Amino acid sequence: MPIKTLPEDQVVTMSQFVVKDVAKAFDFPYYVNDLTHDANFDTEHTATKLEFELTLLNDPDPERTISFYSDASADPIMGGAASAQVIVESGITFVYLNDGYKDSYLIIIRDGKVVQNLKLEQQILSGPEVEDLIDNVMPKAKLFFGVKRQPDCGCLFGRL
């Protein structure tokens, strides 16, 4: 399944969903959402450290990110700044994380909880490989969560 870019209003809605789901799953206190030009803290006067930077696979502008931060004085949540790609389908958040060295992970989040954290056998480096991963994992995850197949409507929480 090719990854489709979505209209701006749907990408913005998806970004807001991702902010809530990921922040709750990892207990990140702060975020900056480039898609909505929103942050939940004073970015100039709050001591923070970057933990996680996400790109939505459906965003036509790959330069926009959602960044999550922890308190500068706290122990790191992710073990250092990490970047990942995200897609949401049927209310399930799929995070593909490549640590840039040798390990790749697929993190599946539902209702603000990490339900699967899968270490992959090999890194996925290209767009077609990510699409293949999505094609193989999403249907199984939806079955696992009891999500019924929805028509290809192009809507945010239907089939993307």
C-alpha cells in the first residue's frame, strides 16, 4: 500500500492525536507541534531536553515535526534524542524508530499505552520497505485489537 499524503486539515488532526497518544504513552511533559504551531510550554524560558522527534508519514511536508521534551534536570526517557516516523490507522499509532546505528523498532500505541515494542531483525531504510512493513503489520494489529475493516474512505481514522 503506497503511503498517501493527506489534506492539511487531516494531517493537522492526526498530529494532534499523535501528540496526545505519544505524550501519554511515554510520559513526555512537553511538546512542540510544527503542524499546529503549538507548544505546551514556554520554549524560551523552560529548561528542557529533546527526547523524541516524529514525522508523520502522511504529511506532504516532511520537514514538519512533532518534538517531545523532558525536564532538563530529569533522567532521559528515551536515552537520548531519537527520531521516528509515525502513521495512525483506526486509532492505533504506529511509530517506526531507527536509532541510526543498527537497531530499528516498531512501537504500537493504543489509547496512550505502548502495547507492543518490537525490535526488528534489520533496519528499514527505504520508503518501499516502510510501506511493506505497514502492509504486513497494520492488518494484524487491527485484528489483534478487534478493529473491523473499514472502507478506503481516505478519512483520518479509517483506512489510510
